[in-house]
Amino acid sequence: MEQPCRTFYARLLGGYSLTFDRQEVQLDINQKSKAMQIFFMLVKAGKGGLSREELLRVIPDKNEGKKRRDTNLRQQIHLLRRAVERSDFPPGEYIVLQKKRYYFSLQYPMETDT
């Protein structure tokens, strides 16, 4: 007997919620933070993922220079990965960089309401 595919489902319209295999999953991050904005972008991007340049749109320019913005993006991704580790996500690798693109997860499918 085949086991059904375990899937993430993100509700992004009219509020935010994330479920995995019909169980709600919480992230202990402020929903208005840069890290959470990056999370939303990655979830919405799905299998296509996002490039570094696309994610840098979340980081304000403020004439700081590319190096400083890159560092800020790396910090936000680190914070997001740590929040995922602290949460009740299933075991796996999340916020993955592969072939110059970032993905939410390559192990589990993601469905959204958008």
C-alpha cells in the first residue's frame, strides 16, 4: 500500500498559515520581519525558486553598497533557517541554495492558495 504524498500547504491570502500533512506548523518569527518576507517569497516561488537578486529586493538599498546588502541577506537567511530548526517542521533541509537559486524545500511539495 502506497503512503500518500506528504505536502506543505501555505495560506497566504487573508492571513498566513502553514500546514504539513494537515498539521499546522508555526514559525516563531515576526511576520513583518525581512526573514519572514523572504520565507513568503520562497514559498510563493515554489519549484522555480528565487535568485539572490530577487531576494535582495527585500533588503532596502539605503546606499549601503552591494557587499553590505549581500551580508544582510545572508543574515536574514540564517535567521530563517534557525527559526525553522526551532519549529516543528518535519526533519529535512529547508531554505536550500542550489545552482544559484534559493528554494524553500526540495524534499516536500508545496501548495499555496496564490
